[in-house]
Amino acid sequence: MQDASSPARKATLSSRICADLRAAILRGDLAPAEKINLDRLRETYQISISPLREAVSRLIAEGLVNFEDQRGYSVSPVSLADLAEVTRLRGELETIALGEAVNNGDLEWESAVMGALYRLSRTAKETPDAWEEAHSAFHMALISGCGAPRLLQICTMLRTLQDRYRRLWPMSPKDGTARQIAEEHRAIAEAATSREAARATALLRAHIEATGTELRARMQAHSPATP
């Protein structure tokens, strides 16, 4: 039996708390720039401060939490400038990763991509948590064959940061859009598994940039004072 203070037990607690806090930030339950009260969280989870600090430190590395001397921890703020930077970097780095995956991926990678596409296509947006999970899995499958763990880590972080904006400013029926997101995903997957690197990366870049453009418009429409 594991002791409550054992390293394995602390790691389990930290991972669970990190996942809970990440989900709360992405949903907006913890608002941008909101202060994170560690004492309150410690009472909520009934744990010591050590695994809690470890969980929050992970979120700092993911770009979702900030730390300042004398002010403590807070949820990372949002802005048009930050969205633009995240979108630009994601477009640059994720397309590099996809190009490498197209060149280096094996049959298992191809199967993973098409399997993730099928799962995403069969997951209704009316079940948002399930759709978000399937959506993330699809984008990860696309670049998983690149053979560059550090690049994958950075791409995952940037995708999560852009996804945060998408969840904070979701599309409403009145927004309207000419985009066919499911078709965009299908076209990217088919070009990638057909080993058409130039086409696949161009489609992925356009997909990411179009999302950034839509998000900017939604932010400006619903939060005109956002810097």
C-alpha cells in the first residue's frame, strides 16, 4: 500500500489536480488573470501544499498560469496580441511537425491518423468534452510521426493555448461561417496519408490561420476592449 506522502502518491495527486485545473482554465471556470488561491485549493482537495505547487508549476510550463513575486499565481491573461502570436507560432511549428511526420511516419502512423479522423467525425459537437478530446487526439495523431519529442511538446502547448481561446469565445449560431471544419480535417488527413507533404502542410496552416482569424473577430465583437 502506498503511503499518502510517498513520491508515487504525490505524483498521482499532482497529475489529477493539474488535469482539473487545466480543464477549469480551458472552460473559463477560472477566468483569465484570475488569482489562484493555493490555500483555498488545498482545502478543496484536502492535501498538502507540495503536490498542489507541483501541479501549478506544470501549468506554468504549459503557458496557462503565471507567477509573479509578491503577487503569487494567476491564470494567464488573454489578448489579441497573444492570440496572434500563438496562432503564428502554431502555424509555423505544427506544419514543420506534420511535414516530418509525412516523410517519416509508418503504416501505424497512417492508421492512427485515419482512426483519429473517424473518431472525430463520429463525435457530436453537442457533447463538447468528448468532441474536444477527439479533436485534440486528431491533431496529435497528425504530427505524432515526426520523431521529434520536443517539437511535439511545444506543438501540444500551442494547440492547447489556441484551443483555450476557441473555448472562451465559442462560435454562436448568429456568427455564421463558410468553413466546413469536418471537410478541412478530412482533406488534411487524406493529403498527409497520401504523402503529399506540401499540400498537407498548406492545408494545415490554412486551417490554423482561419481559426485564428475567426477567434480574433469573435473577441473583437464580444470584448471590444480586449487589447
